[in-house]
Amino acid sequence: MIKEKIVIFLRRLSEATPACLFVMAQGNLNVITLAHWETALRTGCITGSVMVCLSFIESKKWLHNRYSTGALTGLATTTSDFVAHPAAFSGEAIVTGLVAAVLCVLYSFVVKDK
């Protein structure tokens, strides 16, 4: 059970962090600084923690469907991004959530559960 929760946390971290980093930099990866990484990792950690908490209360059916997991990850990332830092542009948290949701769905096609 602990291994499953760690996997959930790390997968959501690996989806939310790059989404936040990319959107914060508005696609220009040359401007990324240590402060950007800190903010993106904070967003990713909050998202991962939220998804681990949801894994205790949500049914397994929801968390093993790539699209519902993508939607939940996107919603959690949007909320986490909004909480983690003030937006540089209007709607940044929403765009970050959408990118994280897409990454989550794409990631589910690449990585198969054993």
C-alpha cells in the first residue's frame, strides 16, 4: 500500500512540476531560474499530496481510469498552482492544470501498470 501511494505521489509530481515550469516560463525555457524550480516543485508536491489523499477516499475505479485521473490531476494542479504562487498572467493556474491533465493522460499511454 505504501508503494502504491509513493507511485501516485511521484507520478503526479512528475506531471504537475513540468507543467507549472513550462507555463510559468510561458514556453521560454531559457528564463527558468532556481525560484521557478522551487515554485514548480511546491506545486507538484501539493498536487501529489492531494492525489494521495484522494486515493484513500476515491474508488479504485476512478483512479485507474486515465481520463478521470487526468481530470483530477488537472483540477488538483490548478488549485495547487493558485495556492503556491501569484500568477504572472491571468489564468496561469488554469493553463497549468490543463497542461498537467494532458501530461497525465499521455503518461498513462506510455507507462503501463504491472
